[in-house]
Amino acid sequence: MEDTHTLADDLYDIGCVKFGQFKLKSGLVSPIYIDLRLLVSHPVVLRRVAGAMAAKIAGDGQELPIQFDRLAAIPYAGLPIGVAVGLETGKPLIYPRKEVKDYGTAKLIEGEFRAGEVALLVDDLITKGTSKIESLKPLTDAGLLVKDVLVLIDREQGGQAELSTFGVTLHSVLTLSEILADLVRSNKLTGSQRDDVLAWIRSN
Amino acid sequence: MEDTHTLADDLYDIGCVKFGQFKLKSGLVSPIYIDLRLLVSHPVVLRRVAGAMAAKIAGDGQELPIQFDRLAAIPYAGLPIGVAVGLETGKPLIYPRKEVKDYGTAKLIEGEFRAGEVALLVDDLITKGTSKIESLKPLTDAGLLVKDVLVLIDREQGGQAELSTFGVTLHSVLTLSEILADLVRSNKLTGSQRDDVLAWIRSN
């Protein structure tokens, strides 16, 4: 029986997940680099990602479906994912701008919504959760309620705990451990490489 | 026989095309306002837009198909349209960032490409074409060739002529005249309102 080509395999194959030595903003050198902005150049994988996120939203037959009125996505990396999930689920999308236009109908948030509606924030990944909490601010300032955040990848570096202190539930399609396990299974990573990455992730 | 509900009707119904008095950045007051950023909140219409753009790319049975290697979209309004067209056609997408990150793999353009490839620029609309020409710069600076631009709406205010002076061909799904004609046919606009808008467009 042939092995299934997992979503983790897809992400590795198109270069969204790389192993090596990557210098971070902080000066630290990371053994893994995840760049989900590449997804736009691989529409077949982007569609698979949207399908996996839609399944997660529907509860995957294991959990209750996530309840919300609108999807909200964070530019840039989150916006193409949000658009793809919107097209897949038929759910309306909104997005906060990084900068505000100074003319016309100047808006902090693009798209249609009403105060009091529940927004499901979708994004590419979560690390410690601090920037995710900052991203919630324009939405909650506009009167939206955010109870759930859905990411493609949870790097398992504290994001879930950080969100929960704000009463927000994290959902992820893949955890970093799951990705590493899948890549070891498909011989793209050795067990020892996986252990090195996990050790680094846990201590940073 | 029932009238067809045109794409122009859809855009009007969801508020992407509005008539009234809208103050512009320049101080001028316009009788029409087009905001295609709302499309993300209407995935069914966004999918229809992507289908219409894909048909235009394929030549619609009337023209030769547009030849290109990658789609390129301009954030913000153009990016969701580019993502939808990428998903519809299976063509890879890239996009120039409005600002450049100062860490990690700092990039002017997100997504995968090689110098020498041909990019088809997709965007929401074109007015005079000057900002479209500016948008081409990061792409051509990166070694990409841009021979064609595809927009959803051509406001017919000189964009086509401006692009052609740079050797670039403009393609549009809808011209403003076509939208106005469709809306008059579906009784959303009177003939006299249409004439007022056209007169304003032609003199600005």
C-alpha cells in the first residue's frame, strides 16, 4: 500500500517548510524556516490548504463546528489563505489593512461587517501568539467578537496558552510536531533532524 | 424570457458600484464610486469574477489567449482577485509588497518566479493608468516582463492609451460604459443618470 502524500509533504515539496540555518530578526539561528507566503504560487496546494481549513471549521467529524459570522484574515500571508477559505466555504471575508488610506471611504477594515458579529480569524501560522493578539485589536475595536483563531500551522511555542488568556480558542490544521512526524515518515527528514528541530523549538 | 442577471448587476447589488456624490482625494465630487475591495465579503460574486477573468485570459473564443507564465496581483484590492483567478486557472501567483520586511528572507515580491518570465498583471480597475505603470516597476525591476494587464473594470479614462505607450496591452472584463448599459437595462439606473456619469467620466 502506497503512503499518502500528506499536506506536510506538499508544504515541504513547494518550499514552504525548509530545514537548515536561518538567521532570525532576533539574531538567533533557527533550524527551520516556514514561509507560507509561497502558497499563492502553488494554487493546487493552496486549494488543499483551504479544504483542510474548511474541514477544521466543520469540526472534522470530531469536534463541534466553529461558530462565526465572518472570516477575518491578516495581510499579507493570511489574506490569500482567507480568500481561498472564503471561496471554499462560501463564508464572507474581511481584513484589517496594514495602513489606512487617507482619502475616499477611509477604512481600517476592508469588507462588510456589523458590530456585534463574530469573526473567525484565519492566518498562516502562530508562534508565541503575541502578534496574533495585536491583530485582534482592530477587529475588536470595530465591535467584532473574536472567539476562535484558525491557523494552518501551530509552531507550538506558546500560542495556544497566550490566546486562551484572552479567552480565544486556537485551532490548527497542523502542529509543527505533526509536520515533522509526517516528513520523517516520508523520509524527507531523519529522526535526529526532527529531534534537533523540536529541541530548538522547545527552548525558544 | 427572463433577463440575465449580469456581473454588473451583481457588482451593483453587493455595493461595489454606487451612484451618488462621492468626494475624491482631489476635492472633486464624483457621481460614481467603485469599491471592489468589498468582493472578499461576497465569495459567490468573487468566484464569478474569477470565472470571467479566466474566460478573458482564455480569449473568450474571440481573441487569442493571453500568453504568460505567472499572474501578478497588486495588494490590496488586486490580491484577492489574483488569488481567486489563480485558484480558477491553476496559474501561479506572485505579488509585490507595499512595504518590505526588514528581516528573514526580505523580499520585494512574494511568491516564486524567475527573471525573464512573463507576468500577467491582474487588478481590480484602471483609471488613467499612471498608478498601474508604477505598479509594474517592482516587477520589471525584478526581471519580469509584463506585456498584458487584466482588470475587472476599465473606467475608460485613458488607461488603455497610457499602458500602450509602455508597450503594454490592457484587457478588461467590463468597461464602465458596459456596466452602465447593463444597469440601465435592469432598471437600476435611468438613461439620464447614465448620461450624467458618462459626461463626468469623459471630462475628468
